[in-house]
Amino acid sequence: MMDFNNFYSKQEHYFSPKHSGGMAEFIEKYSVSACRAVDLGAGEGRNSIYLSKLGFDVIAIEPSTVGANKIKEYSDRNGLGIKVLNTDFIECLDRLQNIGFLVSLTSLEHMEYSYMIEAIKSIKQILNVGGYVYIMVFTEDDPGFKNESENASECSAFIKHYFKKNELKNHFSDFEILHYSEYIKEDNAHGPIHFHGKAKLFAKKI
């Protein structure tokens, strides 16, 4: 994770400090009550912070030491009580119980494929029946996958798996799929303006 340590060290917020709008919309639309939540690959903490301020009991998992420290410092300074785990996801499963909501915003694609498959199994394992997941990943429509360097993110070299069409949805075919979409979006939140091919999933464990 040294690469992301370098990014997170460059400025206060390398990526946007604003929470994921999609997550906020789905929480409101489906009346997701405050519960114990996991932010997988929490980065600099924007979604963890948002959820904590809504009353969620948040566990932020971030392998980057710099990112994890940023979340802890903000949480301590503002009395949010976010539990920060500076580790890989699967390694901390014994500490994850009674999870009602899990968000994974562009983190699964940074895992080796076999590890990612195990991570998805683990997500399903720790989530309560009736719990929700909000997951966003990069797809093969992303310029980084197509080696279109002029349109790709400066972080694309660190992505280990781009998702095929419907791949994310198929991994959660045993859940109630409440929303699934694939799209291309401009990103001007960090580095030079670039584009991403994304898949977005909001689903409920049944």
C-alpha cells in the first residue's frame, strides 16, 4: 500500500472529501437505519465520517497507514468513535460481527483476483440477514483497462482486476439487487481530469 501512502501524504484530501452521493441516496431511499457498519478500503475516511455522523457505529478498514491515521485523527478530534483497522480485510474477520451495512468504494479492484473472491465471500459472511451492501468498482470500460493513458486516472497502474460486464452483479446474485448500473463518468476530483468505467451495486442480504 505504499503507493497510496504517497498519494494520501501529498495533501489534506487527495481524493474528494465529500462522501459518495450514491450511498447517501440509497440510505435515504431504502430507510437504512443506523447500525454497525464496515467501510472496506476506507481511504481517507470520507464515507466512514459521513456514516458516523448519521449515527452508524463504523469500522473503517484501510491498509494504507497514512489513510488510516487520517481517519483516526479526524475521528478523535471530532469525537466520532470510528474504529480504525489498519490491516487487510480478511485478516480482521474475527473482529467483524453483527454488521448491518457495508460500503466498498473502489477497493475490491485493488485486490488480487483470488483474494477478491475470498473478500466477497467474507462480505456475505459477516453481513446480517437484512443487511445492505453498497459497492462500486471499476470495469473494463475504464480507460485504464484499455491503456488509454490520456483519459486514465493516475492511480490506474495499481488496479489489479477490472470487472467484466455484469460481473459484480453476478457475484451477488444470491442477494436482493435493489440497484445495479454500469456507466462511464468524468472525474475531476484528483489529478488531471480523467474518466472511469464503473459498476455500482446496492443490494440486501436475504
